[in-house]
Amino acid sequence: MKVAIFSDVQANLPAMEVAVARILDWSPDLVIMDGDLVNRGPSSLECLQLFERLHREHGWLPVRGNHETWMLRCQREAPRDALDARMRAFADWTLHQIAPALETLNQWPDHLCFHAGSETSWVHVTHGTMRGNRHGVTAGLPDESLRDGALPEDVALFVTAHTHRPLTRVLDGLPILNVGSVGSPFDGDPRGSYALLEFHQGRWQWEIVRFDYDRERARRTFLDSGFIEQGGPLAHILYEEWHRAQLLMPQWRERFEAQVLAGTLALETAVDSFLAELDTPPD
């Protein structure tokens, strides 16, 4: 049995198109998109339409990620105030883009399980962990944190995503595979990633595939789509995360968010200051 699993496209159509072509060439028996197909990037509707075609024509299966969950929440809940509207402007920009297809996200499951024909070959796939789709597995996450209800029981392999960093680790005999990110890796390597699994001689084997794509086309789409211009100040940080293949938003939140929420620092100023610091060489 051959299975391809990818995740965290984050509305990056050029990267998704390359990943899709490579996966189709591999001719898997099953393909799973493990969440965060949309948002954080400029082409959510196009990525969603492409995936829905693959679902219809090839039976590809979705799992809901935290960004799909957030889109549904943004649909239900209006911004609390003017500041909240500016801070989530990129999400509302995406919401407006995918509005005709939004109900599709509501139908996606949080977990998928499959096997290769035996009771000892079960694989559990979810975007985060059993605690939720915002709880990611990283190399530095303590074992005890994973033992405390984060992992499924009685499976041969646990597949996760969310962190945008490909990873394999083993805990108490359970292999844990993080498939990384197709559209916005955070491990310093701008190439996209996905996982290929094969069940061979009674056990699962896998590899993480890294691939190049047309990043100049992706850059132009960020700039030309309106995502950055209309997505509010935080869209500029999301672009830099994609450009640098590095997670930046938690650093911004730690440094500036409290001041912004308290009204002592303008959101635009906080973002501009943070971006300027990124390009300032250390002493």
C-alpha cells in the first residue's frame, strides 16, 4: 500500500501544483491532505478548488487544520472592535475569497485512520495531536507532554503536521511522523515537503520529500493578489515567514502584542519596528 500525506499548503498555489504533480506521478493508493490548505497566503480559493477536483477525481481525503477551523470561526464571529478587525484582516480577506466554498471546510473531519489490511497496520492522521489541531509535535516537545493524552492508542504510526517542520521521532515504541509544509516551511529550508508511506513486509516505511517550485511566481502572487495590501499589517509578517522559511509571529507577539492591545503602541508601528529589526545585523 502506498500513501502520500501533505499539509500546510497555506494558500500557496505554485507549491501545491508541484506537490500534486509529483504525488500523482508516484501513483499512490491513498492521498491525505492533513489540514491548513487555506489562509496565510494569497490563493486560498484556487487551492481549495484544486483540492476539491482531486477529491472528486482521485478520492483524495481532507483533514481539517487550525486555519480551516479559524475560517469557520471568523464566519460566525465578527471582529470585536476596530483593532481586532485590523489584526485579523488577512483572515477576513481569505474568508471573503473562499466564501462560496466555505461550507466544504465544515464537512472535513479532524482525524482520519486507515490500515494496510491488518490490525497491526493502523495509521492515525490528524493536523495536531489528540489534544487539538493547534497542538504540534516538535523535536523539543518533552516526552511527558506527549504522554499526557496527546497520542492515539493502538496504532502503528501517528502522522501529524501543524509545525511546518518535517520530523520523525519515536515515543514508547510509537513512530511519530510530521510531514512538514508544502507551502510555508519553518525550518529554514524554503523547499516544500510532504511524506510518502509504503507498507512493506509487515511494517510502514516512509520518507520526507523536499521539492523546489517557482518561488518568484509565488512572490508575485503575494504582491499582486491584494493579500498584503488588503490583509492588514500582520500580512507583512506572514509574507516574511514564507520568504525566510522561518516562524516569526510568536516573536512579534512576545515583543509587541501586549502594547498593541493596551493601546500604547499602534499596530502598524509595532509591525514596522519588528520587520526593521529582522534586517538589523546583531551587535
